[in-house]
Amino acid sequence: MDAFSDLAFFVLLVKRGSLAGAAQQLGVTPSATSKRLAALEARLGVRLLNRTTRRLSVTPEGEAYLAQGGRILAELDELEQGLRGSRVAPRGLLRVNGTLGFGRRHLAPAIGDFLVACPDIEVQLQLTDRALNLAEEGYDVGILVGDLPDARLNARRLALNSRLLCASPAYLARHGEPASPRALTQHRCIVIRESEAAYGTWHLQHQQSAARQETVKVRGMAATNDGEVAVNWALQGHGIVLRSEWEVAPLLRSGRLRQVLPEWSAQAADIHAVYLSRDKLSARVRAFVDFLAERFGHYDPAAPYHGW
């Protein structure tokens, strides 16, 4: 019983991200929480968390304890819910991480509706400029756009998504349309500095033949690290931009942007929900991921501007 109690304590501590946060939820003092963590580490004979004045970080031993212990707790919770029957609704705290652009425009409204559908679940949403490490930061679910950063993560695809070349009608009227990917080098392109990607290098793939690929080094008068800023510059006629379909589809439908080289796009940047549990998910995580899959799953790639 002590082992289960310690497991639950450690999972809560990581999710809260601080001794003070865990103490507040447990109704004890931070000093008592610190002593309990020290006792747990002494019992196991390993250090589970590195402590600084600002944050806690999980050690490799702590990650193993969190992953395996979290799975055990999830299985116990699943067992108890099954015994109690279908009357038990998902409940508890759900911590979610998402990226800024997609998070503001699509994820946050979806969570608002999810809270109505599942009133016993409390959601904490953290939007960041890049995906966070779920284990280290104590998140239950991450919503990612693009490649999965860690093959160990479990993922469920929520929606298909492509990166499209776009420009305003005014820009195309002044400068004409490129006839091929190579012709982009003669145009003003709006470059976005993202993570570790090579600056100003666009990797394009033909829509009908994956074997046809082009890598183009583009340039322009405007560059930014913010996708929304880049789209606004494109709307003002400053050049061609390469952006996710979820972001530019409404502008393409309205005619404020036009797709350039429609037979070419960047590598798919599908939208995924990722989570740590390798086996059974907790009821609240499963309910949340199912809700998002239904919310975003209507997108039809054959009719790209009638979904997002």
C-alpha cells in the first residue's frame, strides 16, 4: 500500500512541477512534501528529481519510475472504473501542452467545448513555441504539428495537414506566378526561422509523385520566427509564404491568398496527440483524445478548403 501511495505522490509531484504545487493539492506544507520525497528516494536508493530554486527536473531513474509507475496506477484506475461500471465519468486534472498558433486557433476552442462535455475534468493548457518533454514537464497529453520528436511517444493522428505555398493576389499580379519550384529563387519569399530547420531551405514534394522532390534555397526581404506574422506579411503582398493548411485554408477559401504551385507542397505536417502511457490510457486522457479525434477528424484532404 505504501508503494502505491508513493507512486501516486510522485506522479502528482511531477504533474504539479513543484513541491509547493504538490503541497497545495495535498493540503500539507512544502516542507512535508520535501521530506516525503526524500524518504521515497531513500527507500528506493536512487535520486528521482533534481531540484533547483525554480523547478524540478526528472532524472533518468525518475523517468523510469514515472513511466512504469504511471502505467501501474493507470491500470489500477482502469480496473476500479471497470468494477464501478459505466456510470463512472472521466474526472481529475488533465495537463495539456500545445504549440502557440494551432493552440490558440483550434486547440483552445476545442478544450472549451470539452469542458462542457466532461465537467468533472479540470484542464490546464500550456502553449509554448515548441513541444515540451511530457515526462520532464509533467504533462498528460501533447498536441503536435509535424514530425514526432521522440519515437518512444505514443501518438494518435488527429488530422491530416500539409504545408502549402501561398501569396496574395496583389503580389502575384505584380511579380507573376513561379512555373516550377526552382523559379521560387527569383521571387520574394517570406522565411520563417523554426527550431533547428535550415534557414531559408524549402523541401517540396510533388502531390502526385512522392519520388519527385525539390530542395530550394529561397530568399526575401522579410523573415520572422512567428508564423502568424509571416502570414500577415503575405496578405500585405510582401512575398510567397510556406504555411500549414490549418492556418491558411480560410484565407484561400476567401481569396485573400492564392495557392502557388498547387501541385507541390512541403512534407506532411499532420497533427497528433502524444502521450506517455504505453498500454491503457486513463479515462480522462482517452476521453480527451477521442474528443479531439472526432473534432478534427472530419478534415478531407480531397477537399482541402472545406475542413479547417
